[in-house]
Amino acid sequence: MEARHLRYALTLAEHAHFGRAAGALGIAQPPLSKQIADLEREVGTRLFDRTRQGVFPTAAGAAFLSRARRALDEITAASVDAARAARGETGRLRLGFIASALLEPLPDVLSRFGRERPEVRLELHEMATNRSTAALVAGELDVAIGLGRPRGVGAEQLVSVPIGHDHLVAVVSSTHPYAGQSSVHVEQLRRQPLIVAPGEDEPAVVAGLRTLLGKDSPALSGATVARDVHTIIGLAACGVGVGLGPSRMLTAPRRGTWFCEVTPRTPLPDLILSFRARDRSPALNAFLDTIRKNCPEVGAALDHRLGPLGPQEEGDRAATPT
């Protein structure tokens, strides 16, 4: 039994006449009569009474047609759902990100993605860069945003593009001696209690601080460790010490704090968007399209890496992804 048999039976019931039903279906009457007879043999009972007044469903036929109508509706819905999933309008996207990405650019990107793809289920996981890289390689995430290019086992399987550039800034309590200063010199930081990200979570950042302050700097070895930029700012507001973090912290001013530039200006690792080169997820394609719309410079980098084909075809190429 095929879907066309169901359509034939429903059309015949609607028109109550083999000739008119055949015309509506765009076929000749004899093939329609044969298909209905074949269907009745397969079902094992007569589905239609053929009378002088017309062709009408039997009791068995009425029961059959009720189910047939629902079955065709489900087939149509399945086709629609499949097409929507292929366009990235439904499905699931698993995103891992560091907290500072919530300052910029994630708010605008996620807001737009939610408006344009409301039926894509977003699974958001805040996690450190090294953890998100491992989860991405393991297939537990679809996309990750972290600091610095992914490293370690499997990183060569990833496509990575920068989506933000940062330099080091300091944040202090409004009662701190540095409050009111436009900048603070690195030599001054060596004599201050510091608040920094954990080295095991953000090794690229801490490596930069060690280069800046000295590998065996007492200020670093005795620093208060904070898991994200929001905690760094909060602890600085409490007078715990001088918080050091990315310049995107400037987009999140907090009452009772003061931000200073660090001199000499010290670049931090780029904010990096990564995904598996062989990922064929339409939801990922849709997310990358949103990135292109919101961040044209990132879109240009994606187009340079992937070309017009998108990440699916990129995975079929032999080129190295990172």
C-alpha cells in the first residue's frame, strides 16, 4: 500500500464517481478503477459500493478513509518538518561559551538568532575554553566560543575564526587609590593584590599575564582566582584587589568600580568561534548565518575559510581546518 492509494481512495470518496475522481487526479478512469480494486484486495474487504447513483464508502471504507486522511496529513507534515529542519528552522544547537562572550558579541547574536529561528532549541553551556574545546571535539557541542585558538587532541578537526579582539584592562573599587586614573602601569600591578582567571581554565590568558608580570611574580602566585569576568568585577568592587581582564569588561560598568587601561597596552588572546569542520547541521549553518549578519568582519573570515559552500562541504574537502 502506497500513499497514492490513500489519495485515490480519498478523492474517489469526495467525488463519488470514478470519472470525476480520475479527472481530479489527472489520470484515466481505468487505472483508477484498477488501483481501487487492488487496494480492496490488499485490505481484504470492499471499501466502496458501486451504485447507479454513485460510488460511496462502505462502513469498512469509512473507517479506512478516516485513518487514511490522518496518515496523509502526517506524511504532509513529515515533509514540511523535514524541509524546515533542512533549512535550519528547527533542531538543536549546543553552544559552549566563556562568560566574557556574554558581554560582547553573544547578546546581539543570540537575540537575533532567537527571533529568526524561534523553534531551534538552544542548549547553552558556560564553560572554560579548554573544556569547551574538548566537548566540541567529542561531539558534545556544536559550536564553542573561547579565548585563543583551540589546542590539544582533535583541535585540527575544527574550523576557528576570531570574533573579538581584546587587550588587558584593570578594574578597582571606587575607593581604591587607582580610582580616577585613566591608566595603571604594569609596575604598579606587581605591588598590588590581583584578581585573575584560573590558569587551568584559561591558560592562554594566564600565560600572557606571566609574560607581562614575570613567570614567578609574587602578585600572580598570590592572586585571588575568579572563574569569570563578572566575578572579577564583583570582587574588585568589594575591595579585594585589582581585577585584570579583557577590555570587553568596559561594556559592563558596575556601580562602585573604576576601570583603568594597563600600560604598556597588552593584547589578550582573541575571542574565537570554533566548530567541527565536518559538521553538517543545518542549525549550525543558521547560527553561522546570524553571525555573518551581526558581525560582518566575522562573516568575511567565515566566507574566506568556507567559501560559498558552507561547513558541510568544507568537511568534504581535504584541507586542514584550523
